[in-house]
Amino acid sequence: MKVFGICCGRKNGNTEILMKEAFKAIQEKCGAECSFVRLQDAQIRACVGCETCMVNHLKGNWDFRCVHKTGSDHFYFIEQQMRQADAIIVSAPAYNLLPPGILIKFMNKLHASGDYREVVHHNNKIGATFTLGGTDWTNYTLAAANMLTMELVGSYEAVVDKCHFDFVPSVGAIVLEEDMLARIRQLGGNVADALLAKEKGEMPSYVGDPGLCPDCHSPFLEKRADGWYCPQCLTKAKLTMENGELKVEFTPEERAKNRWSFAGQEVHDNNIRKGHKKAADSREYIAQRRKEYADYMDALELPELVKE
Ligand SMILES: Cc1cc2nc3c(=O)[nH]c(=O)nc-3n(C[C@H](O)[C@H](O)[C@H](O)COP(=O)(O)O)c2cc1C
């Protein structure tokens, strides 16, 4: 069995120390082979928005590569590690309340991973996520990192645990936090248990903090014109007051429409197709208007860079 970790903190910093603590617990319980990548050392070229991968995805053509060819950055090296892994742990420190940009850059390229998503939909890898911050200014960090984990393992059902730690600003200071180290060992143990259960043909189940949404377990609600939703799954919530307490429920009917379900993804793909069709029907008009905007103003010319 193989476990692959994605880290995007400092070299031998808090995130990496936690990842190694999780690995120790995994190895003790199930002997899995563990490795991780330090994204801060990796070259991940930013998605240029050409949408080659999206267009191929919509056609059901998996046999394509990103315009940033294999070997021109580390995306496909990491993708290979993901393919070989039975479990993937995504970790991130908070940068401006979010995971670091390098993790988002990596996530932006996932469409270019050909049939990877198809493979994980059927193969059910195990996932887990942990994040931490220097203070408690960390609101979106865990939810955003956990979305990446879900994408890498195919569904929220396969993400068995997630946790977050606040108030660890100094490099390596996580070693002072026995309760946090214990919690991450527990996360590692939960990943190992899920791997062992999977070997027996059992489905993985989530054992982390319940959160609000029963699918992504995030703590968020979003107000829309027709009600309240889980912003991650786009599942409509039913809100009631019970003894002065707000009660949040998600019915099975609404959960079935979850944006990450096959049906939800089909709606999403069809919306993109509809948008492209609308634009294709007015191709000449769009070209003329784009030219007007292009002629109106160009972006600032960027200065030459100094080679380091
Ligand atoms: C650019 C940058 C932005 C940061 N933004 C936040 C933040 O919004 N909230 C927070 O709690 N910590 C923030 N931090 C602190 C890190 O999350 C914290 O130092 C963490 O321990 C780093 O983990 P590491 O040792 O694995 O690199 C930021 C750090 C950097 C470098």
C-alpha cells in the first residue's frame, strides 16, 4: 500500500512535521509505504486558461496533455505519484486565510490529468486533509484544501478525516503542541484503518469533525435568492429554529443533487457546453467587440527581469 502526501509549507516546517507524524502512525498500523512532495520546491507553471483540457474533457477525450508539456514543470511527476497512491493526504498552512497559491496553481491544472478523475471515481482512493495557521485567521484554509483532496480521491465519501490547528506561527513550533501531534497521529491511524478496511472490500467512512454539511463536513452556509446552501456542495439546506437554536438539515433529495455527484457534474458540463454554444452562435459579433476592447487599452508593459 502507498500513501502520498502533498505539503506546501516550509522545508521541515510545521506542516511537514505533522505529515511525518501522520506517516509514522500509518506505518505502525498498516506498514504502508509513505512519501510526500514539497510543492514549495516544485515548479508548477500557472494555468494559462487555454481550456484545451476542458474542451477535451467535454468531448470525453482523455488522451491529451496540458500545453505545458510533461517535464516542463512538475505537474505530471506529481500526478504519477497520485495515480500510484492508495491514499492521498493534502496539507497546507494558511496564507491569507487560504491555502498557499502554489496549491491553488496545482489544483488549477487538474483538468489536464486526462482520465485521472475517471479512474478515481471507480477506484476509490482514501483521502485526508489537515491545515494549520499562525493565528486563527484561517477560515477558508481547511475547506479549500479539503476540496482538493476530494478532487484527488474522487468523492467526499473517500475523504475519511480532516483537521485544522490554529496559533502555530513559528517554524517547527508544532513540536510543542502535544494535543495537535496526538490529533494528527489519530488522522494517520484513521487513514490506515480505512486502507485496511478497503482491502477487505469495505467502503470508507468519514470519522472527522461533523461540520454542517453531511457530505463535505464544512462549517459554511451561503445565502442565495431562493434559500441557504452549502457553498461547497451546492446542496440546499433546510433551516428551522428549535428551542432558540438554529437547526440545519440537508434532505436526501437535495443531497442527491450535490454538485459533485455524477448528476451534478453533468449539469455543470452542460452549462459549459451551453455557454460555448451561445458564444459560437455570435462568434463574429464577439470578435468585433473584443477588437474594440483590445484597441481601447492594453495592459502595462512589464519590465525585463533580473536573472537570479
Ligand atoms: C504569506 C503568508 C501568509 C500567511 N497568512 C496567514 C493567515 O492568513 N492566517 C494565519 O493564521 N497564518 C498565516 N500565515 C502563517 C503560517 O500559516 C504559519 O506560519 C504556519 O505555521 C506555516 O507553516 P509551515 O511551518 O509548514 O510553513 C502566513 C504565512 C505566510 C508566509
